[in-house]
Amino acid sequence: MSSYVKWTFEYTKLRKNFGREPLFQMVPATMLDSIYPNEEDQKQYMLRNPVHREVQATYCASENTTNTPLLKTHEQSVNHTEGGWPREVNPYNEDHVQRHRRRIMHEDNYIQSVQNLSTSLFHCIDQNNAIEMYETYYGKMAEQKPVEKYDIRIANVFRDEQQRPISCVKWTNEKRAKLAVAYCFKTCMPEPELNKINDCFIWDVHRQTKPVYVLKPEYPCWQLACSPSNPELLICGLEKGIVNVFDVRVGEAAVSSSSVYNSHREGVTSLLFIHSRTQSEFFTGSSDGQCLWWDLRNLSHPLDQLPMSVRYRASEKPGLNNAEGVSALEFDHGLPTKFLCGTETGLVINANRMGRSHSDILVSYWNAHDGSIQAVERSPCTFRMFLTCGDYTVKVWSEEVRTEPIIVARPYNHLVSDAAWAPLRFSSYMSICSGGFFYYWDLLRKYKEPVMTLHVSKHGLTRLSPHSGGESVAIGDCKGSVYLLHLSENMSIPGNRDKVLMSQVYERETKREHILDNRVKEIRLKARAEEEGLANEIPEEITDEEELDQMTQEEYFRIVEEELKNMDVNSDQEGG
């Protein structure tokens, strides 16, 4: 540290000058100097009147507030041509509407109610007949083609601080649905270094800062399922092969768990609730090649077990040694005893639990994809049609055709990670890929190209889950982000004739595949018959040695000429 130097300044003044009283007085103003403007420079400027000028000597600062909760408003009306519908009846589902109408028409007071309404009905008809309501006022206007505008927007993003890949996304079964999300690194062998935190989150769709509930399973969670009757209950399928049951009203820990000795040998790859009276039964699938049926009330042992063995020798028995690893399961409440199973070897197995023997249970299977089946789902239009995705393609299949799919989309540039049908729009389905793109398809508009594409994330997308209402879709990526997409009205609400038209498309494509399949069989039978006919022909015995030598010589020269021609053709191609 440098030395301190003290600077001083001394001055002297007489003592009589100290403390003299200052005297102030009024004096007239005096001009010290006057500088006149330069006339040449003054001509270069013009007078501006008025002059507005502001001077701020401090830094600018602003304050604003934002209302983060989403206030959603909509107008709702009643279609008086058919009347209002009860809450349990979906007016967009034709089966629900027809079932409700039949039930009402079979009631005893139906005829009396119609007779009571006839008086007011005839009164309205008389009023309409008295007014010219069918006159065409704008008949000369040219008709314009309807324009369909598809719109998708990202409404919210829910991020994980640890940036763990999303393994499963599900919607809770309640009026204000929440998102249940599982995070983990899926590996063939357990790696504790990657999966240090096993927490699963339940998010409120209007609150992205912090999850509503946190679940802490024992091991990394691969699959989630929400109870159809009790939204507070959730089931987690873990990497260890066991299942945990959580109740958000109790706490973060699991309230019950299955035993390791009675569960899967590998991670749970699929978990679904099934139709039961108590709404407490579910079944799971795993890479070990078996499906297990469980009851929430007793997880000490499974209710039933089924090895997914479809390709085994006649001398073998179906078991885990020849079973296909399960990668995806599909169950629809309209078919309570049937389900579809996607395997890691690219097969889709059609199963029926009502069968007596193993061959009766696993009825048939399709060679769907070259790799693992990522998703399989039945169509809401007809149960005989289902959707699969895997490798680089998405295919639509029919249960009546086992050789080829009836509809195939163009190959993707990236691996397809998930796909699902639109819940209400019968002709549409959506898919995601590892390139971060979301695709929306409409089979009544285009077969080979999607009607809408959105680049959701710069990272690969892993899971897709549409809401039952049809207008919201949850998508997860490999960096722990869940994107909530909102679809436009024409992408979520079906048209009046969508189901009829889609049924016609299904019948037409199924019939076309039957015709092509029969034609291929005819060609193969014809080729096989020609081969057998050539094999059964007996060659004539050649006794003359000179004739035999001549035939051998001709065959030799013929082979030489063919080789020379092939050499000339190859040289011409190389020269070109």
C-alpha cells in the first residue's frame, strides 16, 4: 500500500476583514456584453411553432401486471329442433343418441307426452304457414366454396427442473381434468445414476409454475393410469415390474404395492383399467412377455396371467420362454372381453379372454411393423378398425384383413413415437415423431399428407395424450417439458356425416384389400402348379451319342453368347 501524502494550501488575511457584515442593495441591471446572431446562419433555420419537448433526468422505469389464470368463456345454446340432451348423453356420439331415444320411446308415458305436445305443435305449424318463410331473397348470389382453416396453438408449457424424459402422460377423469405425468430414463438395465429422482407430478392446466401434487414411487415410473371412478387414485407401473397405488388425499407415498415375487420380471410397459362392476380391476403388460390382471383392493397376487405366445412349435407349450415382449396394450369398454396387444417384435395380437384354450384366447395376429409397436388404438368409428405406429410409419388396419393394412401414411423422416385417434372426430388421428413435430391427419381430406403440422419442440417428442373433449392435446418431450395444445373447432368437433363417410371408407378399403389378397393367392397357386408340372415331367431318354454331343455343344455355345452379350451391355453402360 502506497504511503499517505497530505496536501495543504495556506493563505493569510487581515484580522480586521474577518466577520464583516455583508451589505446588499438594489442596483439596476447592467449589460456586460451583447452578441448579435449571424444573419447568414440564421437564414438556414426556420421557426417551429409550437415546440414540444420533454426532458427527463432520471432512468425510465415501468410497472405492469399480468393475469396468468386463463378465463375461458363460451356461448352455449340448445338445439330446439331435437331438444336438450342429458349430461350423460354425448350429442356428438350417434350410438349414445340412438340408445337414449330408444329408451325414451319405450317408456309408458311417451305416447301421452307426444299427444299433449301436438296442440302446441299444430299451432306453430299454422303460424309458419301464415308467414312466407320459404321465399328466396338472395338467390342470385354466387356460391362460394367453404374454406377450412386449421389452427393449433401452444396454450401452456409445464417443465421439469431435472429435464427428465417423459415416459407417460394421462388426463385425470374429472370435470376439471389435470395432467398426470411420469418422468424417467427408460433403459434395458436399471441405471441408478440416471434415475436419481423418481417423482411424478400432477399439473393443473392453468398453473404452470408448480405441480398440484407430487408422487414418490419406489422405482422409476414407466406407466400411469387414472381410476375411472375415483380421480384421486392413480396407479404407477414401475421399472422393477411392480405396481404402486397412490391416493393424493393421503400423501406422496404409495398406499399399496404389489410384491416383487408375484409381479413382472421386467418394467411395466403398458397399464390400463378394464370393465368391471367395482371399477377397480386393471391389467398390465411387460417386456417379459406376459399380461397380468389385478384388483386395486388386493395387490398381493394377480387375478390372472396370460403369456403372449403366438409363434411356437407344436412340440412346445406356451410360456415365457417363447412369449413376445409386450410394448403396448389397447382396451375399449365396448368390447369388454377383447383387447389388442402390441409387441416388441412388431406384432399386433388380437386376444379374447373368453377362450377356453390358449389358441382360442390369442385368436390372430398381424405383422404390423419392423420394430417395436409404439401405440395401438381402436377407432371410435368402428371397433373393427385400429391404428398402429412404429418404426417410421403409421398404419390403419382392419380385423377382417390380416395380410396388409387398409391405409398407410407416407413414411416419416423421423421415428414415430406415438399416435392416437381424435376422441370425437371419427376421421382424424394425430401423431408425433422424434423430430419434434406434431401431425394432424384427416382421412376424409387426405391419405398421404397431414392437414396440419406444427413444430412443437426442438427436442424429440415421446408421448401424446388427447383429452376426451377433443380440443386439448398434451405432448411430452425428452427434456421434461409437457406442451398443452389447443385445436380449432373444425379439428375437434365432428361433422354431421363424418361417421357415415368414414364407415364407407372402411368398407371400400377393406373390400379392395380382399380383392388384392385373392388375386395374389391366385397368382401364387398358378405359379406353384407350373412348378409342380415341370417337376413331374419325365425327360426323354437319349440313346444316340452323336445327338447327345450335338445338344451339349449347342448348349455350350448358347451360354457363351449370353455371356458375351452381358459383357457388351456392361461395357456400354460404363462408357455412358
